[in-house]
Amino acid sequence: MGAPANIPPEYFVVMIDYGRPGREAVVDMNFDWNDAIDRVHEAAGDGHKVLFVHHIHDGTVEDRSEEAFQRVMADLADNIDPLSANQRGFIEEHISIWSAASFPSSDAARQSARFDHARDLRKVEAA
């Protein structure tokens, strides 16, 4: 049985885009805000796009996407490990490129950027 008719349900919906395989709406009546944030963290770590985070309560739908994205970015900032490529991509897509640039790069990312720069210089010299 569900909740009594006079008490509207309260829950979160996290819509995740998996690309070609499709989308998933994660809906669980037992989810609280922290569970929704955990799902957004998982999507960020796996390189998936989160389309929105909605809080359904009192017969209304409240878009909490921006708040969720900011929270995930803040949590990642508190972590001393460099961002993974998926996490960096998540921040670039959901917050901004400039926000992602404020995080330290891993040694591999810095080396890759140096190689890209060297390749670009060779192309210019050849032209």
C-alpha cells in the first residue's frame, strides 16, 4: 500500500543520460537528498550526464539540479585526489569549463596537455 491519500508523497528523481543506451529515471520513495547526491556522484564518476534532479513534495516539483551539481563539485573539491577524466567532464558539462580548470590536473593529464601542445607546435611549424 502507498501513503495515505491525504499525505502527498515526497521523493527525488534523478534523470541520468547514458548516451546511446538511453536514459534512466532513478525514483525511490525511500531516497532522501543525500541518496540523490550519491546518484549524481556515481553518474559523475562514470562519465554520464545528469539531466535533472527533481524534488517532488507537497504536490509540487522543485528543480534541485543546480544545487546538486554545485554540491558534487564542492565534494570533489574537498577530495585531495586529482579529478578523473569523467569527473572533470561532468564539472565542465554541468557547471562550467572554468570551474573544472580550477581543480588540479593529474600528472597524466598534464603530460597529455604537453603532448597536445607539442603536436600543435609541430603542425604550425610544418605549415
